[in-house]
Amino acid sequence: MSSFRNRGERLAILVGGGPAPGINGVIRSATIEAIKNGLTVIGILDGFQWLARGDNSKVRELTVDDVSPIHFLGGSILGTSRENPTTSEEKLKNVIQALRNLEVDYLITIGGDDTAFTASRIDELTGRTIEVAHVPKTIDNDLPLPGTISTFGYQTARHVGVQIVQNIMTDAQTTSRWYFIVTMGRKAGHLALGIGKAASATLTLIAEEFGSGYVRLDHVCDILEGSIIKRRALGRDDGVAILAEGLAEKIDPRDLNELEEIERDAHGNIRYAEIPLGVILKNRVRQRLRERGIKTTIVDKNIGYELRCAPPIPYDCEYTEDLGYAAVRFLLSGDTGAMICIQSGQLVPFYLSDILDRESGRTRVRMVDIHTEHYQVARNYMLRIDQSDFGNQRWTARLARAAQLRTEEFVERFGYLAEE
């Protein structure tokens, strides 16, 4: 990086994509550091929504007094939107022209894949007349940061998610029922696994454990039904299963096409984002059990929106202060076009041109590594059908009675799960 230069001009801050705890912390520290270095700071409202229309009126100047108390707050004082200008050359031109009309010299974007790609296009097309830094955020924790560094917002989302799940676990035990809880995480299962492991849920299911390709719906149901049976054999009729929403896209489309609950577009294609995963699995597992005379109450629940705008815990308050500061220092150093990361307490820029797929416009997704002890500890403490359930004939027979199956039927039905 070259030496600092104090041009004394304008820095704009913009938030795109879904909310995540800690956004206001980035806005706060970036604003304070920029003003300390002689810059004027403007906040662009509602992401790229208005800029994409060529409207540069939806902005507000930010002062130190404006941002001093905001890092404890959830949400975003600048709002956000999912407007993606890169879907249209006209929209992208509108954004760049609006930024130029606002006399913006530096731009900090806070967001996920789409926002990062838009930031990279602005950086590329403006030829360093607008210098860009991107601060990555997602409660999914699936961006390719080094090692196990989490994305900001994840720790708070997990913390709040655990509190919710613990309350539900108490309800499940009190009322003798099961809950199937679907958590956000459209591709990777970090949030589901983090919540399930920390809350000691009965079991957690994530897409990564099924490898590449699709998994049959019956396979997923077998795992859930097996856990319910095993719990019954231990004298309990309650439990909580945490399900990563990314499972929906792993289920074989042949199985989904048979279901009436699936929403489709005008051409009859499945809308994967709208798949009611918890409802589908609840109905299927409950039907299986009822056919054998087992009455079990199963409740489906989604959690995610409760997590995104939660007030950040101290971890994210501190983390986002570093990120906002580092983003400004990166820009003032004369550099541009990078995603900002803090590694071992130091700024580490990851240049957008290196980490973005130019065709998809997305960064590489960081999946859960199921070959680590981190995952194996979680898996070992889940209540699931495994090899130990078939090594003792008396215990296997007890499981079969809990399933209201003959022993050989139980082995034939669930034995394959022990091989995974």
C-alpha cells in the first residue's frame, strides 16, 4: 500500500442485502475514522435501490454525534435492499452517475455476494475515480474468510438462536412434543450447526453431510424418524431437530415434484427459495409414525428473521468497530477494490478481482467441513441411529419395539443409517 493521502473529500457508506447484527457498528466506526481524517461522510439510504434509478436524493450526511450511540442497535440506520444493479447495464450506469453527482470519492459497501459483485463492478468501471472497500456480512458465516474467522453478525445470530432453541427445548420437554426448527443458511450449514451444537439440540441436519448430488427425501425422513424412535426407546417423547434450510436444495427434485406443498412458478418449476422444508418433513414423518400407530406431536418452526436485526453481542460490537476502521484506513492508503478482513488483529484485504466468480458474480462459498473434530463432536453428541444401535441384540429389539416394527423390519429399514 502507498502512503496515506488526505484528499479531504467525500466518503459514502451503503448497505445491501439482508440485515445482520453489527451493521451499525461498521457504519459508526467508519464514519468516525473518516471524519477524523478530514472527510465528509454521507450515508446512502436503502442500498442500491434509489441509485439504480438514478436518484441521488436519498442520502444523509453523517456526523460523529449521529453515529456515536448506534453500535448497540440492531438493524441498519441506513436501511438496506436487495437491489442488484449488475442485472442491468442501465442500472449500473445509473448508480455510477448518481455517485459521481454526489461527488463521492470513496465508497464502503456492507453486504454479501451481490453487494460485493456490484462493488467490484463500480471499482472496475470508475477507474479509481471512486475507490471501493467492501465489508462482508452474513449470518450464514459462509464467506471464504481465512481459517475459522467468522463473518460479522454470525456470532450474535447464533447466540440469539441458541436462546430461542433452549426455550423451545424446555417447551418440548414440558409438553412431550418434537420440534423441527429450520434455520437460515441457504447453502452452508454453519448457523444450524452452531445453534444446534451450542444448544445441545437432539440432532442437527446440514446439507454438507450428504456430499455432492441429491439426497432422497425418504433418507432425510429416516434420520429424523430414527431419532424419534431412539428417543422413545430411552423413555422420552420429546426432542428438537435443527435443520439447515440448505437441505431443501439437496432433496431430489423427483421427490419434491410429488408434493402439493411446493410453490411453483408460471412454468411449473419449483421455487426452491419457497420450499416449506419444516412442513414437508413434519407431515411426512408424522404420517409414517401414525401408520404404525405411534402418536407424536411434531411442530415445525423457522427461525432467521428473529436473528438478523438483533442487537449485536459484545463480540460483534468489537469486531465491527475494527472492520469499519480498517475499511477507511484501506481506502486512505490509496488502495481500492478489496473485501476487508481482520486476521490476527490486522487488516488483510482480499481483492475482489481474485475472489469473485465473474460469471456467477458470487464469492466461493465456505461450507462446513464435516471431516473436522468441530463437526465430529457435534455429531457424536446427537441422538441418531448409528452403529452402536445394531451391536447389541437386546437394544436393537428395544428400538424395534419403540418403532412398532419387528426386529428384522427395523434393521432392514434403518440399518443403512449406521453405515454413514
